[in-house]
Amino acid sequence: MIRRMKLAPMARKLVLALACLLPLVGVPGGAMAQDVVEVEHDGRLEGYSEVMAMEGGSQALTWIGFTLLAAVSLLALFKDAKRSHLD
């Protein structure tokens, strides 16, 4: 019975290849970009006489995030390797 359960090496490679390629073939159909539809009338802006838009922002929050991420990375880099989780 065990002999029947074992697949031939070529069949095993074929099954593995199909298992790896099937998600790659199936995804692009659902993930293709749709056409952008322009909204002619936006009800949220009704009643404003001037164009409402946000002013150009800065990248300060991004740099603060990168700085914090770098600090955490450096703390992990210089952590004492002899410490255990049992301290």
C-alpha cells in the first residue's frame, strides 16, 4: 500500500510546478487595473465657492518614522547576545 502512495519523481515535480504556477496564472485577471472614472459632480464640495484642496505637505513625518525605525534597528543590532529571555 505504501508503494502505491508514493508518486514517481517526475509526477511529484509536475505537481509541485503546477502548485507554484497556478496562483501566478490566476491572479493577473482579477488584479488588472480598471479604468479611472472621473466624477463630474462631487457632492462633498457642494456649496464651496473656491477650489478646495490640501496644501502641499512636508515629508517630516516620514523622516521621523525612518529615524525611529533606524533607532530600533540599531538597538537590536547591539543587543547583548549573551542575555537570555529568562532574565
